[in-house]
Amino acid sequence: MASRREDRSGVKERIAARRTRFADAVSKLGERATSGDLLKLLVLPGAIALFGGFGAMFLGWYGASRTAREIEQIPYLISGGLIGLGLVFVGGLLLATAMWTSQLQRFAERSQGKRDEDASDTAEIQMEPTSSRGPAQRRRAPARRTGRTRP
């Protein structure tokens, strides 16, 4: 009987330890990267890919221009031209994404400021004494429209 109780208490301790590890892991999921970190993760590889692509296209052109036969120019076209074009495309996409992300963050900051301002205005209206309001305002408080919020 005593061994069963000890086993049950050991199981309960393991369950409690597992729950705390799970809670710690879930709390770390809520942390967000700062906007500067996100932009660095997009801009730096994008710029490297863009310049690397142009470099590969230049090397492909340079190699193809040094050969007299057209059949020898095809490998230069494939290795330099197409791979370089792909790198330029990916780099441009990453840079456009970084620009779009920064614009969305600015928009979110502006809309958050407006929501905070609206909330403070609403709080001021609710704090006004009712005796200073007219008869029509005593019946209901003015309705304020706020923009939709994103989760």
C-alpha cells in the first residue's frame, strides 16, 4: 500500500513538473521579435541575394562573351544568367517584403495611437458630471466609432 502511494505522489510531481515546463514554453511563444530584428532578417539576405544575382549574371555574360562558339555559351547562360535572375527575383521579393512590413508597422502604430486617443476621449466624456449635460445628453452618452482591431 505504501509503495502505491509513493508511486502516485511521484506521478503527481512529474505531472506538475511537466505542466510548468509546458507553461514556460507557451509563455515564450507570445514573445515577438522587435521590428528592427525582423527588418534585419529581411533586408540583409535580400540585399545579398540581389547583389549576388547581379554578380552571377555579370560573370555569366563575361564567360559567354569570351567564347566564340554558341554551343559553349549555353552553360554560361544557364549558370550565370538563370541562377542570377532567380537570385535577383528572390532578393527583390525579400526587400519588397521588408518595405511592406515596415509600412504595416507604421500603420499599426498610428492606428494604435488613434485608438488610445479615442479611449482617453471616451473616458473623459464618461467622467464629466451629468449635471453639465443637456437633457438630450442625459439620456444617452454619445456613441463613438472605433476602427476595427486586428488580433
